[in-house]
Amino acid sequence: MSDTIVHGGNLHEAARRYGIPYEDWLDLSTGINPHGYPVPPVPADAWRRLPDDGDGFAACAARYYGAPDAAHVLPVAGSQAAIRALPVLLPPGTVGIAPLTYGEYAPAFTRADHRVLPLDVTAETLPDAMTHAVIVNPNNPTAQHVRAETLHRWHAQLSARGGTLIVDEAFADTMPSASLAGSTDRAGLVVFRSPGKFFGLAGVRAGFVLAVPALLAPLREALGAWTVSGPARHAVTAAFNDTAWQRAMRAQLDEDSARLAALLDAHRLPLHRTPLFAWTPDARAAALHHALAQHGIWTRFFPAPASVRFGLPATDAQWLRLEHALKDSIPAIDNAPLSTTHDR
């Protein structure tokens, strides 16, 4: 069995598997905003010069996320880099991670000799044996959101044990008031943020770790210099400073999310959603994923529990394509064996 961690966006695999040309696919598998930020032209110096930490990039991120100041922000090459590096820097212990969440966390902590236990995200208190905890908030893919009061309670429990609470807020830009970024002057609290989802800038591979300077210093040493390229810094700075675009996009995503919910509900598909994606747990999920793929629509399938995650279409033509594909697919999957699996 391969140890490769499966992610959305794997269109080349879909094209190979289903014999549909790459350019003919509608990719709804990632939860990335299809109305990505319109990055202004990149200055020539951004290509020629090495990235300079004196350019105010961390301070810009601190203002946007509401972190205490630039000293509490570490720019990284996508939060993925920090997910791999941080567990090695934490004292080995027992880490709680939800059974269905972003798939990179458990392997990263296991490689660093931590013991991984299932995290009950509905719990008021954490088990005494738990040293660290990771919570993706809102969760990917289940869309479940844990209240800030609960997270602060968990942090207090873990901090008293010398542990750490890691909160991944990759999808939190649509609800900035719920973020814990402003509390990252507290030891034992780490917040991951990324411009990839809300701003639709996943390709720039930029992210941020928000925490006390004493934790960021060894992480900076582990990751090395020039973690975020000059063009990426230019794109993200422009996006963070464009408050008018942000307000308009939050309203747009609320409308699109409601439209997706109405479409799935019309086909009696159960759903939980954030403004950027909908998650449908259903015994027929594998068959639905397969049926939509035969129409050139790529979704993200999860086997346990059987479920499908839908991102947002970008255009009216794409919405119509999804609507027609669902009308064709639902009757077919109603007669499909519930155990059928076509992805992992």
C-alpha cells in the first residue's frame, strides 16, 4: 500500500483514469476560491532580487490576520512546510487529531515520534494524557467549527501540561472574527494561516505561522532563509491590502455557498458547508464521485465515512454543467452497490 497522502486537485490522475482530456475537466475537488484575487503585474525587481525580510511582509500579515505584531508572524512556503517541520520541534508526547481532517497532520506527528490519538472535537475538556492537539477550524472536510471559547479552554489545559494547541485556520478568512490569531502572544498556541483558499492563491505557496517568538525562532532556523519568493510576497501583500476586494468576495462566497447548498439539497444530499465548500456524507458517495467524474467533474471522495466534498463552480456555465451532471447521476447512484469505491 502506498504511503502517499491523497489531496484534491489531482486532475492529471483523473484524466488518466477516466480518459477525459485534462483541459475538459471541471475541478471542484479543492475548496479553493474559483474567483481568485487579480494579482497586479509583478515588478521586475521581485524576480531579480532575493526576498528581503525588511520589506514589511510579516507586518502586513500581522495587520491582516490581527496578530499582536510582526514578531509573532513567520512567513513560510505554504503552511505545508510548517506542518512537516513543527512536530520535530515540540516535546514528544500524545497529540489529539480528529479522525477525519487534513491528512498531513497525523503522519507528520507520527514521524516525529509522537503518539496520535483521535480528538473528540465536541469535548469540553481534553484527556489528561493528551500533550498536544491539532484542530482545523473550520474543519476540512467536515466544515465543523469549534468555538473560540472551547479552543481557549483546550489551550489552557495543554499549556498547563507544557503542551501546544495548533489551530489550522486555512478556511477561516470568511469569518475573521472567529480567529485565534489575536491570541498568539500566548505560549503554547500556534495558528496556521494561508492565502491559498480565500484569495485563490494556492499556487504561490505562501503561508504564515503565528506564535510567540520563542517558538518561531527554532522553526525559522529549521526552514532556512528565503522561504517565500519575491513574486509571492508581491501577490500576497496586494491581496492583504485590498480590503474592498475582501468585503466584496465574502459577500460573493456567501451567495455561491447558498447556491451550492440549494443545488445539493434539491437532490436530497445531506450537507455541511463553509463558504468555500460543501461536504456530503452519504452511503452512495463513492458512486456519486464516480458518476460525476464520468461527466468530467472532479470532486474529492473520502472513504470513511463515505462522503464527497464539493468546491464552488466559477461561472454560470460551470454551475449549469454541475446541475445537469447531478440530474443524470443521482438516478444512476440510487441503483449502485453501497460498497462501490472508485477513489481513496
